[in-house]
Amino acid sequence: MSKEAAIRTGESSPPLLFRQVSPGPGDSTMQFRLLHFWDARKNVKGGPGILLGIELLLIDAEGTVAQGFIGQNRRNQYEKELKRGMIYTLTNYYASNNKVMYHVADQRLVICISHASELRKVEEDIEAILTERFRIHSFADFEANCDLRGDLHDVVGHLKLVDGHPLHQRPVLCIKDDSASRKVLVHLQLKDGPVINFYLWDEAAENFRVKFDACADTPTVLLVTTVNPKRLGGKLCLSSMSSSRVFFDEEVDPTKEYLAWLATNPSVTSLVNPVEVVKAETLTIGEIAAFIKRQPAQVAYFDCIATIDDVKLGTEWYYIACKDCQTKLNRGPTTLLCPKCGNENATAVANYRVELSVYDNDEQCTFIILGDAGKDLTGRKETELSDAYVQVMVFLMINENFYNLHTYENGGDEAEIEVPLPQCFIDAIGQTKKFRIKVAHYNFTSTRLSLTRQQDSLSSRVTTKESPTQDATRN
């Protein structure tokens, strides 16, 4: 019914649905349930961040979820009226395009409350409007979207460890130490994937603790909304965001369904998915090589103590990577291209790649340090050592004519810019370190055995005395 017809007949127009909203100001009335709200902050390095306002998660009668926003200058006017789960009507609003990163809803327009808005609470509940709607994704989806900082989806799985404790120990999590209370680390087994490290921060960590300790029986199933997939040390991890919410066993339909699935598959709770095994013990290089020889293909993690014997010279100690996902960049016609992000104008950063000869009591190997691992070893970021190189190299990569002219002026030889190996790596010779080693699927091939060092993105190639062709990757 049109607005003019509604006025003539004395009938009110039906509430505007989210799919009917167009960018810009609107004076129609929409009706929705408030699912969640949280502080919107701009991160500031070394500080608590700048408070920008309140972000809202809304759902309408069709089940479409949209994001809302109340600016900081109108916070005091509306904050006390906000209550999760309540129905509201909103008249006069401004619909803006969604932010580029970290989407929490499929609807790409943000409903902003402006100076002319009227937000009213509806006292009676409307059952036609859903009380929850989740966007649960699989391990493969998180793997594909890792480090892209795009859509934030939901995850559900069953708990294996909570802050390093198995569930049968029923740890008490509520603590008073503010510094320690910022984080909870859980190992979560997904139905379709491996055990993954899940970092819960700040309010999500506190909600997890409170709910976990309040449960009469030890919780088994965990659902967390709007999680950020990241790769830490070469391994996919999940991290909560300020918009994240935490649910256990019987709280919502997806956790109930997962719990029912576990009841029909009781052996699952006592097993770790064979795709990945997390090992806590410290092994020698020889023991890790023996593990590869006798075990089926899987992903496993070990600690390995080794002494740095030498630094391999004659190889580049850096590579040019995408600032967002750390993937090696390709040269385009006028810009640098990231093959993973698909960014055609990627920002370049320098990443470590240094080969170290190391040994333990019985074996000798070569570790290739990648990414942030160099900072752990030297105490210095790669950007501190190679910013000048990056600026020149980026210029050469995207200016092919200059590159060819430089080659011609050097008698046809390729233009090369050499950056000497930093002294801090030479100074590391003789130091004994503990390395976190990741064993990956390709380590189990007959022609190439390799290990990946998981802490701080170090990878390595290993050769043992018995088999000089055996190699490993330290991540």
C-alpha cells in the first residue's frame, strides 16, 4: 500500500523491511528486534581506543539481519533505552554503506540513527520476528577467508581444552587479575575440521568465564558469533571481536542440535580429529623424524630445542609481502598484486626469510625463518631493517621501463639491489632456542619430509645424519 493510500484510508503503512531500504535519508517506519549492541571504537596503538558510538545488530520480520549505529553525540539519549531481545520501531533514519572491513550482517547498508530519528520500544513481543539468526560457517570457509578481514561469521564446535585444562578437570575461570582476564584460550574441535586455537578477548572472555562457571554440568558445546579467522605462525586460529557473543549447550538451537549430534556419536568427544594433533612434549629432531616415518599423514605440533650454528649466506633474507595477509606479492602493470586477497593495489611490507643452520645432540638441520619469527629471534621488526629496500624494490617492481633501463645500463645484467644480512642474525650464532615445530601433510611424502615451526611463523628445512635428503619446514 502506498503512503498516500494509507493516509486516505486512515491505515498505517506496514513497517519497512531492511531489503526495501535505500541509501540516504528515509522517513518511513521500520520495526525490528535488537539482537545485540556493543561499543564502537577506533583502535589506538598502546591505548584503549577512541569511543565512536554504539553498534547495533538488528533483525526484521523477514529474518534479515542488518547493522545499526548510534553516534557518540547521541549515546546518552538512547543508551538507557537499549535492551537486547526487545522490539523497537524507528522512524526517520539515515542508511549508509557498510564499512569495508569486518561485516557482521549480510545486509550491506547500516541503519544510522540521526538527529531526526524516533526510536521507540514496543512493549508487547512479536513472535514473527526471530529472536536469533546465526551465520555458522565450516572450517573450510574460515580457511578460505583467513586474514581477509571481511565477513565475520559464527562458529560452533565442542570443547577439548579450556586454558590448557581438559574438561574433566572442570577449571574455575573467574579471576580478579585484570591483566590475565583479558583472554581465554580454548581448543575447539569442529565437526568438519581439526582442533583449532580459539582466542576469546575482553567481554567475550568474561562472558565465557561467567557462563562456564555458572553451568551445573561442565559445558561441552560452544558457539561464538562474529569471529575473525587469522593465521598465527602458519596455523589457522579464530579470535573473538567486540561484537562476539558466547553460547553453550542448551542456550540456542544450533548448540542444541550439535549436542544432539554428539549424543548419537559419543566416540567423537574422546577423539581428536586425525587431521590435527596438538603435542605438548619436547622432542629431538630425530624423534620428530621417527614420528613422521611411523604415523599416518596428519598435522602435529612439537617443541624442539636446537642451537644456532651458522647463518647461510648468498640468499635473500627477505621477501615482499602483502601487508594484510603476508602473502608474497606479484608485480602488475603499475601496482603490486596480492594473489590471496585479490587486492590489485596491495601495500607492501618486508618479511623475514633467513636460513639458519642449527643442531641438537644428534642431528643437524636448516631452519628457514619466515615472517614475524625474525623479531622473536633478533628483537627487531623486519621493517626496521629493510624499509629503504622495500621502497626501492616496490618502485622497480611496478616500473618495468625503469627496471629495463637500469638493466641496459649495467651491460645487460639483471638489476640487483643487495641488502646485506643484518648483524643481529650473525649475533644469534651460538644461541640455543626452543622452536615450535609443525608437521604438515606434505612432510609424509617419500621424497620430501618437512617440519613446520609453528611459533611466530618460522619455517625450516631439516636434514638428518642418516638421510641427508630429508628436510623440514619451521614455521
